[in-house]
Amino acid sequence: MTARKYSRQRELIKEFLMTRKDHPTADVIYQNVRNENPNISLGTVYRNLTLLSEDGEINRLNVGDGTDHFDADTSPHYHFVCTECGSVIDLEMDSIESITSTAAANFDGRIEGHMTYFYGTCQHCTRFHEHS
């Protein structure tokens, strides 16, 4: 793979993502990056998010809400998705990488990885229901 030409816009997007742990959507990224670069377009943000995810510099998360979320942490880790407020949170837990070999045991093709999401109610929403 050849290296892409440097892009200040792409760098701004990546720098912004590295400051976030809440896995923002393209719209949220766009609104924030515009503070640094008022002339950037939503289309440019989408294009650069696609390039960054294709290059493995960020992760594109499809958690089932119809909107892609983006994560600058490309290390193997798991996510929790709140079914009430829609927040996407990193889940601290031991690796379950063994699930790949378990899945491969009765599969004739080649499994190269997996994406696992956990769903439920986040701490904030759980507390809100306890007090209402």
C-alpha cells in the first residue's frame, strides 16, 4: 500500500478523534473540526473518515443505530452500546480472542477476526430510571 499524500484536513480529523472516548459520528466530528477549519465541508469529513478507516488508522463502528461511529483506538477492545441513550463506551474486559478459533472449528472458510458489541443500559440511564 502506498502512503497517502499529507492532508491537513485528514490530520485535523484524526487529532480530534484522538481526544475523544465517546466514539463520535461524522456529524459530531464535522461540527468540531469546523472550529479549527471553518471551510471544511461535511463531504470532506466523510471522505477522510473513509480513507482513515480504510488505512486502519481509525475504526468505523456500526453499532446498529444506522449511523457510523468512529474510534481512534485501533487496539483490540470491546464496546458497550446503551439501548436508551445510544452512547458507545469502551468496555474494560479480558480478551475473548479465543472466540475466533471457536468459530473457526466448524467453519470451512478462513475467519480473520470478529467485531463484538455488548448492549444494555449505561450507568447514567440505569441511575436515571432508579430515581424516576
